[in-house]
Amino acid sequence: MMAGIKGRNTKPELVLRRALHRAGFRYRLHRRDLPGKPDLVLPRFGAVVFVHGCFWHRHRDCRFCTTPKSNAEFWLKKFEGNVARDAAAIESLCKSGWRVAIVWECSLRGVDLDQHLRTLADWLGGRNQLLELPVRAPPSKLSDRNLDSAAPARPC
Ligand SMILES: [Zn+2]
């Protein structure tokens, strides 16, 4: 069963699955026939959810997104590959009409968990195509407001 598949069912993903299930959401797991093998698929909402480890998938400006000091070249190459694969999967899913949520693992570890889950539930019930959790902090300066913090993180 699933337990035999390495790298799956990591703890933050379980946290999210339990919370969504408790909130009444039903999903399927790791659909291999979809680009990037999304962690959760919610057909009723036309949505897929990726739970991304901040280290492997390079969560920008996140304290868990560290780079090992030795073999830096090897790691950078590996990270580059991961990021490129993620971007390609998201683009491909969007083109097929799927809505895509990226949930970074750090958002499932912190005290803001409930708030993030509410944001995800709202997104599922809405119509926006992309969601990234944690949602980027709003600009601190008024002059930055024209950056539109509500815009999707990636072109789709
Ligand atoms: Zn992170």
C-alpha cells in the first residue's frame, strides 16, 4: 500500500489531509496520470494540491530553504531540476483546466495552520486558478502596493 512508497505520506502532508478530511473535503491521492503526481486531487473542485517541501522545492525567502555548503554545485543542479519540473507540471495542469494549489510545508508546521487551512478551503470553493500558501505577505510600503500581492505567483 501507500506506506511502501518512499517520500510519500510525510508528516506535513498528513496534517493537511486530516484537516481537509475533517472539514468535509474528499480527495484522491497521488494521481500518477496527472503531471507532477499531485499529492491531493479534488475532482469536485477541479483542483489539485501539491504539498511541497521547502528544501527540495526551493521555497523562496523561507528559512527551511537552505543550501548545503559541501557539494554546492551538485545541490544547485538538483534544485534547478526540481524547480523546473514543478513549473512544467503546474503549467501543464493549468492548461488542462486544473486549478493548482501549492502548499509549502512550513505553512503546515507553524501556529498559523488554521488560518492557512481556511485560506485553502476558501480557495477550493472559489474560482481562482492558483494558490500558494503561505500567501506572500502584503507589501510593507505604500509605494509597493502596485505590485498587486493578490496576483498568482506564477504565470499560468
Ligand atoms: Zn517554506
